[in-house]
Amino acid sequence: MIDLAEKKYNCSQIIMGLFLEQEQKINPGLMRAMSGLGDGCGFFHETCGIMTGAASVFGLYAGKGADNEKESDHFLPMLEEFGDWFRRETMEKYKGTRCKEIVGDQVGTPEGKQICGTLIFEAYNQINAILSTDIERSIDSWDKFSRR
């Protein structure tokens, strides 16, 4: 995680990059696409990039990606479970779920990076916990992803 941050990837890219690394995958196009979701969706300070990154990871595992594929029945429940967790975590510790409520004017500062780094680490563990609740779901989805 620190390596990705030092290479100037944003929060959404770090979340996706951690999962790509975990699966020993490289996808520069996906990482470029994720860049628009970080920092509150492009410094608008709105939807937290950790949330958009997590939603994208779940989409990668369980979303529809081709005409001959069907979205997994697990996709929306995974999003909901993570969203509920994220809301609880950020509402308890910060002022809300949006980037500007979590880090405010500290975006890009050492203090802001500390807040985001901690939340990225916690989110990464939560995403893995959700994905591991159904091991077949994870294996089938990554097999599909590998064929893309």
C-alpha cells in the first residue's frame, strides 16, 4: 500500500492496485480508469475514493463484463455489506462518508494521507472478508477476469 502511495496513485487506484497485486494481475488501463474516482471523484471532495474503489473491486469480481456474462447475484449484497460497514466506520470516526467530510482541507497533506491510509487498510481487510465469505464466488469471478 505504501509503495502505491509513494508512486502517487490515489485512493481508488490503491484499493484496486492492492487487489490486482493480490491476484498477481497487471492492468494499466484499469488503473488509469480508476484515477478519475480518487480524491472524492477528482477533487470534487464528494464520494470517497475508497468507497468507489471498493465498488469497482466488487464489480471486477462479480459484475457483468461481456455480452455473454451475467452479473453475479452476490454483487449487490457485497456492495451493500461494504457500504454499511463504510458508513458505520466513517460516521463514527469522521463527519460523514464523503471525502470532504473525512479529510476536509487535509487532502494531500501528511495528516490527510494518514487518515486515508488507515481507512484504505481497514477497507482492504473488509473487502477481503466480504469476498472470502463465498470462496467459489471469488474463484469463479477471478477465472472470468483472467479470460478478459
